Amino acid sequence: MSEAMSVILIDDDEDLLRATGQTLELASFTVAHFTTAGAALPTLDASFRGVIVSDIRMPGMDGLELFQRIRHLDPELPVILVTGHGDIPMAVKAIRDGVYDFLAKPFAAETLVQCVHRAAEKRALVLDNRRLRQAAEQAEDGLPLIGQTPVMQRLRDMLRQIADTDVDVLVTGETGTGKEVVASLLHRWSRRSSGNFVALNCGALPEQVIESELFGHEQGAFTGAQKKRIGRIEHASGGTLFLDEIESMPPSSQIQMLRVLEMREVTPLGTNEVRPVDLRVVAASKTDLADREQRKGFRDDLYYRLNVVTLSIPPLRERREDVPLLFNYFVERAAQRFGRDAPALSAAVMAHLRSHDWPGNVRELAHLAERFVLGVWQTAEAISPAKPAETDAAALPDRMERYEAEIIRETLETCRGDVQATIAALGIPRKTFYDKLQRHGITRSDYTVSS
């Protein structure tokens, strides 16, 4: 957690309240003390960044009533109830109703700190998910070029600045960074938005076809030309022509394209007729054409003619802070597409998003979001290379304990924290299940997936 989390501590025993508060403050929590639940409730709302720790038996509003009131404020606010021995059955029922955890008196200070720390981590994750979802919903024009890093803010400002001009633009960036998104935005935000946006991938067409696609042809211009065809350039007149992977354009086509850019006219194959065109050209390259070595085979004069304004899109690995926000945008979009609820981002997923290098950039991120929504990919560990087995010299009983805890955690993960489903999958009684959770220090609510 990047900032100190708050704890609302409620107990009518002032001595115990003071001692418990000191324990939490020593663990770096910010603690607010209350002797009644009624006094604590007005300080809480859905934006509260912290945890509530409350005794159950208190005069006036007791801990269970407080929990019900908090659940109406925010069902994801973590409430930890402190109970006497006779209240344990009541506390177990409260956990089924959504209480984060309970502590039976007397409890060790370290047990309290660990429990509050886990609850605080989950609360931070819930608030981060909400922030990301809200930011994704507010993304302007459904723009997947979102980000809060300075480089993305500058890119958006530049797009706005040049969009309504007729200047030709060269867009550079690695594969999957969103070059066509930039081109389409330049078109949508310009006075040409009512015209056609025509996209052509220069690397996807054979050399013998690309000239016909670009410039068009007359009937009988070559074998197989059975009827007249309007080329992409002419079709884009009045709008925007987007040439992706322009570095792959054949040399002969580069010469003709240079004339189009300089004269704004096109001559279809099979005719001497010159036709004027009114278009803006946005070209994209995955190589750095400014580097003479990288643009080997690409005409210098065409490069300089295109390079009026150059926009460079950074790869995701250079703006890691934007990855969770962008991922959440794609999750929301995929959830709408597949008709499913958008799952919350777990700590493991967030860790993977921030540490992965994203060689496929935005395209890779979008595909991962779709798998995440479909449930094919749940955690970062699911796609990480398996770690080599480590030598375990622990005694057999200890190893069996760890193995049992691992099975319980995996089953909780699969059942998304659902107690009934988990018990059925494990084939053990409910009481045994809760005993094992307590023995292994497993918090069931950590595996509950928020919608």
C-alpha cells in the first residue's frame, strides 16, 4: 500500500480500546477511536480508505447492527468483528453475511495486525478497481488512447492541435501501439470527418496488386481487369487516407505516391486521365524512418514529404502506470461485448500488469482483457512460466499442512470464495472447513470476486 490506511476502532471498554489502538498505530495504521458504534457511523462513507474493527457486544448499536448499516453504505467496506467465546457461532454466521473476519478474545497482537493488514490490502484493491473503472467509463469518445502519464497527455494535446488541419502526418510506433487509432482520431476530430476514412496496409498486399488498390484501374488495363475500379486514393478524396506499414511499400509505388502527395492528383492504371484528389494522408511505420539505416529501401524524398508532422506512440513498457487503466477499459468493453459482468482486478493481476513488458503492446493487452473476462485467465501465475521445483527438506507433517492449505486456497479461487461450493468441492463438513481456514490463516473473503 502506497499510503497509510485508516482503521475505525470501536469498543466500549476504554482500556482495551486504548491498548488495541496503540497496537495498530505501532503497525503504521492511522486509528480513530470510538466507544460507541453510533458515534463512528457518521464518519464512514463509500470512499472510506480503511477498515472497521468493532466489538460485537456494546450498549446501543451493537457490532452486528453496525455491520448491517455499513453494508448499506458500501458492501465492500471490510468489517472485522471482535467476539467473546460465546459469540463465535454468531460471528461465523456474520461471515456468511459478508463480514470480512472475526477475532475471538483473547487474541494476540500479531493476529490482529495481520488480519487488519489483509483487510486493508483488499480495501485498497477495491478502491483501485473503482477508480480504474470510473476512469475507463469517462474515457473521452471511447478513446483507447487513454493514459495519465505526461507522454500520453502530450500526445492527446498534439492530436487535438493538428486534427483540424490538412497537414500530412507520419505516425511511428511499435506493432500494436495503436497507430490506426491515432489516424482514425485525426479523421474524426477534423472537418473531414464526414468523408471516407480509407485504410490500407501496404505490407499486406503483393507488389502486383498494390498499385491497382492505390490508384485504381480502367476496364482491360491488365489481365483480369474486367471492370473499372476506383482506387483507395480516389475513394479517400474529401476524407483521410491511412497508409499503414508504409515502409513496406514497393519502390515503384513510392514514386507514384510521392507525385500524389506533391500534386494531389492520381492517374488510374490503363488511362492517361489525371484526376484531382482532395485528401489528407496519415502514414504509419513500425520502424524509425528518421534513422537512415532503418529506412534503407525507402525513398528519402517520400520520407521528407511525409515528415511534416511526426507523432510517436510510446510502447506500453515505457508507460507502465497507464497499463491498469487501459486494461480496465478493455475489460469493460469485453464485458459488454460478451454480455458478462466485468470481474475485479486481483492483486496478482495488478502485479502482472505492472511487471510484464508487453511486447504486443495495446493489442496484446486487449486480447488478455478478453481472456480475463471469459475466465480463461484468472491470475498472473496462470500465464507465468512454471518455477523449477525447490528442494523441500521440511518434515512430512509440515509438508502435508502446506499441501492442504494450497488445495483449500486453489478451491476457494476456483469457487470465487463461495463457501457452499467450496465445501462441496472439498467434501468436508462446514465446521471442519472453518477450522482449517483458521488453522492455515486463510481468509475466505479474499477470494470473493466483486462485480
